[in-house]
Amino acid sequence: MEWTGARYADKPTVEVRTRIDAPPRQVWRLVSDIRLMPALSVELQSVQWLDGAAGPALGARFVGSSRHEALGEWETTSYIVEWEPYRVFAWAVADPEHPSSVWRFSLEAADGGTELTQWMQMGPGRSGLSFAIDRMPEKEQKIVFVRLREFERSMAGTVDAIRKMAEGAEGAGA
């Protein structure tokens, strides 16, 4: 990731991609299973569906518990804001109308496999990062950049783990 000088109000984004030698249906089973995500994340510790939901659907909610060395521990409620089976799974954190972040997995069939993209946007709503920026406003651009780089590394690890799982399952005839 290159320096952009972005501020939080700019709603900066980060995106990672990988090519997976497995069909979208196989990859979809992994990206749409929120219970799997804590095993693929350093920060996300647990997730739980709310309101009796048993799985993803447009408008469904889930709570996630996270931990970060510099930011501490916190919980957030997320709302599924895009849901197109085998193509798009996106959720907004905290407030779907003014989220602290938006996260999205996109799948596209490509040469007998899948092009998987994970994308996220900071803001526009306040997040834990906002408190660090409040304390050190002169370092806002650096704070945002460092956090985006953390997200990029974590997301690259997530899509790579999904790739390995999907290809391993596909190779085993699943």
C-alpha cells in the first residue's frame, strides 16, 4: 500500500484480491460463514448472529468481538447491507446508514475458478480509530495509513486462507 495522505473523513478504502482454483459456490460457502472468520483473523475473536438469525440474509445482524494490542477490546454490531448469493456479501458496522466501516466480499467466476475480492471502507461514522485521531489530530493521516496497512495485511491473510481452504476442499472432491 502506498501513502495516500487520506484522512478519516475521506472514507479511505483498501482492497485485496486472489484467484482461487475452485468454483464460486465452493468459495461462497466459506466467505458467507461468519463463524469461520475468527479463525482467519488476528483481530476478530468471535461472532454471533442476533435476532434468531441462523445465517446471512439482507438486513440480518451479528455481533463481533475484537481485540487489538493498541486499541483494546470491543464489540460491534454489523448489518448485512448487500447479499447476492455466490456474488456479494457486505456488512456495515454500527449503523447501516452512517457506518464506522463497511466490509465486502465479491466473487466473480474466472476461467473455471473464482476471483475473490475483499474490500473495506473506513467511516464515515466514528470508530475506535476516531478516539486516537481525537487525541493526536496532527497525526491523523499517519494513523489512518497505519490502520489501512494493518487491514490490508489481515485481509490478504484472510483471502489466502480462504483460497487454501477452497482449493483443498475442491481438490478433495468436496
